[in-house]
Amino acid sequence: MKKFTKAISVLVAASVMTSLCSCDLTKDKSMDEVLDLAEDVCKYTSDLDYKKLSKMTEDGDDKLEEIFEGVEDDGFREIVASTLEYEIDEDSLEKDGKTGYTVDVTFTYVDYEKVLDVEEIVTVDMFEDMVKDSDDINEETITLEFEKDGSDILFVNIDDLEDLFPYWDEELSPAVNGGASGDLNVSPADPSDITEATEDTEPSDTTPSLTEYDLGGVWDNDNYPDPAPYLIDGEQYLLPNTNILFTVPEDAPISGLDYNGVDDCFFMLGGYWGTTYEDYYSIVDGTDESCYSESARELHFGNIDLFSESEPGYVSHEISYMEVTYYGVTYEGILSTITRSNGEIIYHFCVLIGNDDFYYTINIRTRNMDDITSFGENFTLVEG
């Protein structure tokens, strides 16, 4: 009996020792801490919080700091970054040598290239909605590495996080419709549709006579480009030396552009501009040169690069060509799509209209593309 009791005691003791040894082998208090640190790494990365992330490392990573700044400087990139999600594989946690630890994390973010694979103007707001509706994602698995240093545990492969932001320096600016392309030397529709107007011709039943309308304010080109302000007095104006009638809308359709508290939107017909249709503007910028001539187009389109780069908060811009139809005549204008540092997209459109003898510049600057495409509704032809 004593031998049997002793045998039982030995077995129990062995079982307890085995259990204790097993606990010592599998239970490392640092393992739980590593999981908490991995969670912090992922959170700070998705928040683009380089300051907190760098404090978890020995020396930080200057490149990652630059990447975070590049993402935050662009509205499109920020939207992509906001989709970054992660899942920590706790089962993958293991020791690496005496003082090292590793754990796998799977990161996902929207496949922005598929979202932007469209043939249309895409604004920041549109892109945000498109991203929300997209099920296309990119997936990246990164093994986070940690090293115990005395009482601290450091994150040692911070540079691997750079792989999560391949777009950080890419221009994710709006894609432009393939129809809005061309060459400056390519003439749009035949301008013969526009006829020279005279006041001694009997008007039609459906089209107002030239004599029924004030010719409006006319600026001497000697004062261009800074004429004395002239308040619009009336609702309809005939562009001198043409039969093109401009109707001043009751409500300005130009969307306000607010930057640092300044409303700086405008349309410009001729050489002067106003923030609303009730403000001042010049309607004369005509010369004896056709609006279809190469030199006239280069004169007015050639400065759009410089103008774009002077935009407050300028980051970048793209130039494209876009056709618009005014009073039944199609003209080709130039569009500058400007990205500001606060993520806003500004459209600056310039086109020349008129006939073979006189042309007029139209400049529209807005954040709403509809303002540009619908501007032609303000023009009609008066039959002379």
C-alpha cells in the first residue's frame, strides 16, 4: 500500500512539475505586451500619427515621415489612407531568439487605381463617394518585429510600413474625359454659323432685334487689363461687332471658392472679372484677329500654367482640352484642373468665342464643373 501511495505521489508531483514547466514555456508576460504594442503600431499607422509611431522605435524612419506628410497634403491620398484597415493574427505571435518577437498583420485599403479607372472628371467629393461604394481592395501582410531592450520592447522594422502607401507621391488627380483632348491648332466647328449683325435688318418673329437691347458697357482696350469699374446696368448685352447676345442671369451659377476665408470665384468675359454677375466686368477684348487663329489662342491660353501655379495653396495642376457648345457653335477651350493643399480641386477654363473679325475671352474659375459646361446657356444669337 505504501508503495502504491508513493507511486501516486510521484505521478502527481510529475504532473504538477510538467504543468509548471509547460506554463513557463508558453506563458511569457512579454507576449501579451507585444500584442498590445502591435495594436498601437497599426492604430498609429492608420491615423498617420508619425510622432507616436516613432516613439515606439529607436530611431524612427524619415522616409515614413515624408510619406505621411505627402499623403496628408493631398485630398485624394487622404481618402485612400482613410480606408486602411488591419487584422492582427494573434496565432502567429512567436518568439524570435532570446529577445525578439514577431507577429503577422494583414492590412487592406481601397484599390484606388480601379476606382479612378473612369473617363470623367472626378472631384474629391465624388472620389470619396466612389471609394465608399467600392469593394475592390489591396491586401498587404507585414510581419511586425519587436526586440526587448532591457525593460522596453522596441518596434524594429518601421520601414516595412512604407509598403502600405505606394500612392504617397502619385498624382491621384481627376481623370479627364477622353473627349476633352486635342491640339491647340485644331479648329473647332466652322465659325460661319456666326453672322455679322446689322441694325437695319428686319428681326424674326422669334428672335429679338438688336435695336431692342442696350449694347452695354464697352471698355477701351487702352485700359485693358485694368479698366475702371463699370456697373452692369441691364440684363442683356450684345458683344460689339457680333450678333452674340449675353444674358446676365439673376443668380450667379458660379460656385463660391473659399480659401482662407476669401471668396475668390469668378467668371470673366473680356478682360475684367467679378465675383458675382452683379459686379464689374469688361465685355470687350476683341481684335481684328479670328478667335480660331493660332496666335490668338496661344496668347490667351499660354498664361494658364502660370496662373494655375499662382493659385493659393497650389500643389499641382493638369492641363487638358475641352469642347463647349455656345449658341450652337462648338469651341475648343483649355481646362486647368488645380489641386490645392487642403484637398480642394479648382477648375480654371478659358475659351475664345466670336467670329472671324472679333473674339472675346471667357474665363471661368470654379470648383463645380457644371458651372463650365452650363455657361453657354447665357449666350444666344440674335438674327440681324
